[in-house]
Amino acid sequence: MNRRRLSSLALCLGAFAALAPCQAAAESTPAETAQGLCDALISAMKQGPSLGFSGRKSMLEPELRLALNLPLMTRLVLGPPWRALSPEQQKKMVEAFSDYSIATYANRFSSYSGERFSVDPSPTRRANGDVIVHTQLKTNDPEPIRLDYLMREDDGRWKIIDVFLSGTISELAARRSEFSSVLRQGGAAALIDVLRKKAAELSG
């Protein structure tokens, strides 16, 4: 798997032994959240061809919903326009963005070529209480891919709310730039439709 594709994999809304079952306990450390997702992604990659898209999606969805704060990520991607949506529109938007995000992971983490993740157990704490977990995606290339996960505590569990490639390139900022014109021109209904279509295309 070449480095360009690995970078794409790493940025699919937040790049993360056999697949462990979801933790029943609500509490977690930031590093544990990242490690759990990393383990799930490696497992999906190793079994990717035999599972197919639907199998990888079923495998990854519980871990992704556990590790990613998808409702908050949806709000952050939309920015100020989120507040103008009706409660029903907000609900549909979260569902569409979540389905699209999960489909993206299932589509891209489809094969294994010896990749492995390294998770720093000591996160960097921000002034507002959020933390950044530093990880590396190691490949056959001499230079690993640096991935920093921005996390926020939610009901005792640390969840990912953004991922930065090389410490600077925000996945949410990239998505916001991609979706803002659709939202501006067609409103919430248009963006929900686009997200649903993108998720369907990824399953092919």
C-alpha cells in the first residue's frame, strides 16, 4: 500500500490481536480510546478482502461509534449553520454524516500490508480540558505518518472529535470546506442527500 493511499486512509474522519468487543464501562483514558480504534482498524484490514465492504462495516461500526463523538463532529463540521437547523434536520444530519463516516472507514481500510499503529500513552492537555493523543501509522516507508487525535470527555469517556495529519491538517476543517458550498446553495436537505449518496457510492 503506497504512502499516498495510507495518508488518505489516515484522514478518513479520524484514523484506529483480533477485534476486541466494545468496552462496557463508560470510563476510558484518551490513549485507550485511540488504541481500541487502532486495533479495530488493523483487524478490519487483515480480514478486509474476505469480509468485503458490508463485513468490514459491521465490524467497524461499533468501535467507530464508541471512539468517535459523531454528533459533535457533525456540529463542528457544519459550524454556525447548525444552529439554524430544526431538531429533525439536525437528527437527519447526524445520521447521514455518521453513516458516511463509517462507510468511509469500511471502504478505505480494506487490505493489509504490514501496517501498524503506535499510540503515545501520554497525551498533551489543552487549556480547555481537551487532550491530543499522538499516534504514528508505521508502514514499510522509513518515515511514519503522524496522526494527532483531538479528544474531549463525554460522560466519562474520552472520544475523538478531530484528527490532524502531520500535526496540522484538520480532517474537520477539510470536511467543512468540502460541504459548506453544498449547504450554502441547497440547504440542509441537499447536504443530507449528498452524504447519503456518498455513503452509497462507497459501498460499491
